[in-house]
Amino acid sequence: MHRQNIPAARPRLKRKSGSGQFILATILLLVTVLCALPIELVFAAAFSDEEMLTSQGFMFFPSRFSLDGFNAVLRYGKQLFISYGVTIFVTVSGTVLGLIIMAMFAHTLTAKSFPLRHFLTIWAMIPMLFSGGQLSTYIIYTSMYNLRDNLLVLILPLCVSTMNIIILRTYIHTSIPKELTDSARIDGAGEYRTFFQIVLPLMKPSLAAVGFMMATAYWNDWQNALLFITSNNKKPLQLLLINIQKSIETLLSTRNIPSSALVAMQGSIPQYSATMATVVMVIGPIMIVYPFFQKYFIKGLTIGSVKG
Amino acid sequence: MKKQLQLLWGHRAQVIMAMPVFLIFLFFSYVPMAGLVLAFKDFDYKLGLWQSPWNGLANFKFLLASKQTFLQMTLNTVMYYLIFTAAGMLLEIAIAIAMDQLAFKRLGKVMQSVLIVPIFISYTAVQFIVYAFLSSNTGIINNLFGSSTRWYMEAKYWPVILTVVKLWNGTGYGAVLYMSVLAGIDQQMYEAAQIDGANKWQQIRHVTLPSLLPMMTVMLLLSVGSIMHSDTGLFYQVTRNSGTLYSTTQVIDSYILNAIFHNSNFGFTAAATFFQSVVGTILILLSNAAVRKIHPENALF
């Protein structure tokens, strides 16, 4: 899509804001509330009193609040902090690495004179159409590459994707004037310099969009972790959540909790609220970051859907 | 040959810049594709993928011998694909059009933001949310209706449950694409339609829907290739991988995941994987060819 083809924004038709509009708004509002309630439930449960949860069940608006869940998780959940570290490390390094190498790749695809342009385009397209499937991937990663219990297996396979390359390429194509890179070359800037000093800084909006999508993919990746990671000190948050489903004690090894604290918690671990508190800790960061990236993210989605 | 190498040498900077992505695709996408030969091998972990002996079509015979399992998971996979695609697209378009028609733009922006959020919650976390609704003692549904259904034991409810979860998770995100198309429609088209005496519904039918068609085609085409693949997290995590639910919740992907964990039935699984990859690719090529025939400009490639 070329910029000049987009019709200049015209003021929208004046719409009658009669009763029809209010019905429409009410329906949409209802949908939105229905959509938000399950998320609200997690927060409500995380701050609920454990006794109330077990006797009366989960509630959207709990009658008794308590911080026991968070207390237990934050004070005795050593594993949570290790997992936080792992997830942050994987997310940041994977996203940065992926953005740089995909931006470079996309940049080479836009140079008309580059003889490998078509070959590389096809090379990047085929994985979108055809894949080896989980089983052969699993066997090759473990028996050929020896990536079992190695953090690289969480980083490398997710760091490039065809869709993201298309988004970046389309962005360079439509939003970075050819004259700019050409004149840089004429002024004697090498290929690297042209890319790192001119193209890359101008790509910021598309990098923000792709970066956010990549970061959430890394943050939420549970399958690779479940398949390949075995040791506790490499366990990312999502794997921790899976383990908690089986028993909250994975998180709060009872041995570490002093008996005085156990007495204060009425002899038992606040299971439901502590679990939900952990869920809040896992999904919280994305919810906090999302509003800042929303604008770019929506733009990126839109670019990606227009085939370049 | 020499000339070509010289040409490449002239572009060595570009070659180097393209290299990392090239290599990652090679090692993490293309080599596993070669791993599909597993379907024709008698896999032995000690011998590794390449050294394991060939066994012809034995794995596929095995697949046919345990038809029951295979048919059921294939059927489930396709059924969920159809439900999710049809219901998802319908709801996404409905929401997109409703948002576009809404006069209160500020409110629309806020609602849109909220609707997208669920896609960012991983199924491992969604699983706990679903549990809060369905747990037999403490769950919201049982409390609300005073019932004591043991949801995680009753396979018949799960097609509905999974559809609701999937729609909750993906609809807001899917609607964004259609909304961006709608925002790009030239307002003159609506003005012209109005002058011709078209009412709101007629405008939607004759202006809005036709302009959504290209995007719908692209989305359908992209999804057809993954008809044999499922949102593994939905079927593996949200169901808590409960064996009693398998009759309605086991899809090919979750079966394979289970097989890997139990280290069992590699022959059967390899054949199923092969089937899954090949069918997906054939379908996407076929449907792309079909679209190319009818609307060349909407084809993917």
C-alpha cells in the first residue's frame, strides 16, 4: 500500500446520535464488560480471603479481602523470582536479537540490485507454508542440537518469523524514502553505516510494533519450556504456572516457611489466592506495558495484513 | 559462475546482513522439515534420526490399524477449526462494523483496547481463569446456577467451553484488522449511497461488506494452511489435559505433545505429523490457486 493512495481523511458524516447509537453503545459496552470480567476475576481472587474462597467459591466481588496470597508468594516464592529472571532474560535478549537480525534481513530485501533478493524472499516464505511438525522438531532439537535444558532453545526458534519480516520489509518499502539511503551511499557511507545510522533509526515505529508482539510471544511461550527445560533455575514463568497447577507447593516449598508463619496462615498455604496471585504476577507486566505500545501494535498488525 | 560470485562479492555486506536470519531458518525450520522422514523410519533414540533404519510404510499401516484414535483426533481438529473460523470471523466482523458505526469514538477506542487484552494472556494463565469458572466446588458457574456439574469429567460440554474461551481470547484481536480496513473506506462511498437513498443496512451490505472481502480472503487463506494445527495451549492447558475429555478435546497437536512426553508411539505419531504437514501445505496451495482463479488480486502468492 503506498501512502499517496490513502484518501485524505475527511470529516466523517454527521451521524444521528439517536436511540440507535445508544443501543449500539450499550451492546458494545456489554461485550466489553463480559470480556473484562474474567480478567477482573483473577485480580479479585488474588486479593481474596482464602477461607472465603474455599467456603463460598470464587467471586467477582469478594466480600473479604486479604493479602495472604501475595504475602505467601512474595515472601516464600523464591522460585518465582528465579523464573522472573529467566523470563525477562529470554524475552529481552530474544526480542533484541530478533529485531536486529530481521531488520537487517528486511533491509537487504529492499535493495533492488541485490542478486539474492528473490531467493531470500522465497527462503523466508516457505516456513510459513510448510513445517516439520512438533515431533521432528523435538527430536532434532534434542538429539542433533543437544538443546535440552538450554536457554537457547527458548530464544532462537522464536526469534525470526516470516510475518514479522514482511511487516518490517513493507515498512522500509513504504516509509523510508529511497533517496535517503541512496544519497547516504553517494556520500560514501558503507552498507553497514547506511543501515545502522539511517535506516534502523527510521524504522522505530515498526520495530516497536514487531518488538511488542515478539516480547509477548516470548513472555507467553510455554510449549518450548515444557518440552525442553528440566532444571529449576532455567524454568520460565509459564512453566512455573504449569507446575503450580499440579501443586502450589512447587512455588512455596513448605520447608522454607517458618512454623510461626504457617500458624499465622492457619496451618495451610493459601492455595487459591496464592495461585491467583502468581497468575497476576505473570500477566501483570504485559498489562502494564500494553497501553504504551498499543498504538504501534495496531499499526503493525495493519501493515502486516497488507501484502508487500 | 565466476561472474555471479563476483557480483555476490560486490554485495558481501548484504550477504552478511542477511546471514543470521538465513541460518536460523535453516537450522530451526528447514532441518526439522527434513525430519519428516521420520514417518518412514523405525525410530530408535540411541541411533538418532538419520541412523534409524527405514521401515517403508509400516508407520502408516499402524496409523490405519489404529483408525479409531486417528480419525477421532483428525475429526476434532477439523471440527474445531471450522467452528472457530466461522464463529470467530462472524463475531470479529460484527464487532468491527459496530465499532465503526459507533458515534462515540473515544468510548470505542477504550472498548477496543479492552477487547484486545485477552490475546496477551497465555493459555497457561487462562487455564486458571477457566478453572475459577468451572471448578466443581468453588467455581462461579456451579455457584451461580446451584448445580454441581463436574465439568472436567464431562466431555460433552467441552466443544462449547473451548469455543467460548477461544472467542474470548481472539475476537478482539481479530476485529482490529477489519476495523483498520473499515477506517480506510472512502466516506464519499457512503455519501453517494445515502444520496441514492440507501438506509444504514443497505449501506453495510453494499459498501461495508464488499470492502471487507479482500481481508476476509487473506485471513481465510492464511488459516487454511493450519487447518490440521490447533491452538495447542487451548486443548492441552485449558482442558488440564484431562483424559476423560479426550473424546471431544484431543486434537492432533495435543496428541503429539502427549506422545512426546510419554515417549510412546513414535511411529504412529510420526506418520500423523507427516499427514498433518502435507495436508496443510496441499490445502493452502489449492485454496490459493482457487482464489487466484477468481480474484487474482486477493491471492497470497
